[in-house]
Amino acid sequence: MKQAPRKGSSNAAAFDDRRSALIAQITGALLAAGVADIPLRELAAEIGTSDRMLLYYFTDKADLVRATLDGMSAQLAESLARRLAKRSSPAILLNEVIALLASKELSRFLAVWADLSARGSRGEKPFRAIARSSVQWWLGWLEERLDMEASSSRRDVAIAILTVIEGARLLEAFVPNLTAGAVPILSRAIIAPRAKSRTASCPTRAR
């Protein structure tokens, strides 16, 4: 049984650095292939190492997959944060995220997410648990960037936005540009119930 270096030692620092470097290499390989998983030996050959060496730095294949997809989520969050304002209205946020995810740079992440979702929906381990965590990550990220008065409804609006993003992603995979006209309509629909509610709560003045 392998034993990782003790924390705080120079060996531990070197171990962590090498593990981080491997995660970056694996991330690049998955993004290039557009998948959430590659057979271990094939992956090792792709990044110029051996499967035994990978299993030295990761507990097992599941640990490797989790660490890589967590790192990929952080990379995606950083890329989105550089391009988006801190907070936006639901309609603006939805349109901005859809446009960014369609860009050449970020569309690679969607391809991996699609494969992760498919594997998770089939109950494959560890992809189901990772997919569930990814959904929660997306919802939290969207909530943080919503400019809304009522914090109680922020979660529901984040769910609505993610639902549109996922639906658009699925359809665009089969028919590119199919949802270009639909997204603006859906973005207006997300805020329509709130606007109607405010209108209904305002008493009508007697003439």
C-alpha cells in the first residue's frame, strides 16, 4: 500500500506540486477529447507517463476523476468571472452565460459536462456524485451573480437559468444555432412572473 509524504515536509510539497501538474495535464487531455473520462493507460500515454505513476499520485481512478473535474470547474469559474460583471439581472446573466459557453474556448467545457451528465444519468461511479455536485456548484455560482431584490427567490431563478442553459446545450449539440432566437424569449419569461406579481400588489388608483 502506498504512503503519501507527511504534510509540511519538502517531499509533501513536491508531491502536491506534481499532483497539481498532473491534474493540469489530465484536464487538457479531457478538454481536447471532449469527454469526462479516458481509460487509465490511454490517459497516461497521452500525457507522457504511466498508469502506475498516476496511481501513485491519486488514491484510485475515482480520486483522479474527482480531482480533475474539480479543477476543471475552478478553471471554468475563473474564465467566466473574468468576463462577467459581479451581479446582473436574470435576463442579462442568462444571455451572457449562454453566449460565453458558446465561445470556442468555453464550449470545450460543455462537451465534458455533457459526457459527465450522460455517465451520471446512467448511474456510473463516481460520475453520478460528481454530476450532482456540479449542479450545486452551478446553482451557487449563478445565485452569487444575480442582482435581485428578493433573496428568497434567487435560488428558484438560478434553477430556471440553469434549466435553460442545459436545454439549450442539449439541442445545440444536435442542431447548432437552433436556440439563438429562443433564449431571449425564455430570458424574458424568467422575469415575467416577478413583474406580474409586483403589478398585482400595487393598488389601482380610483379615477
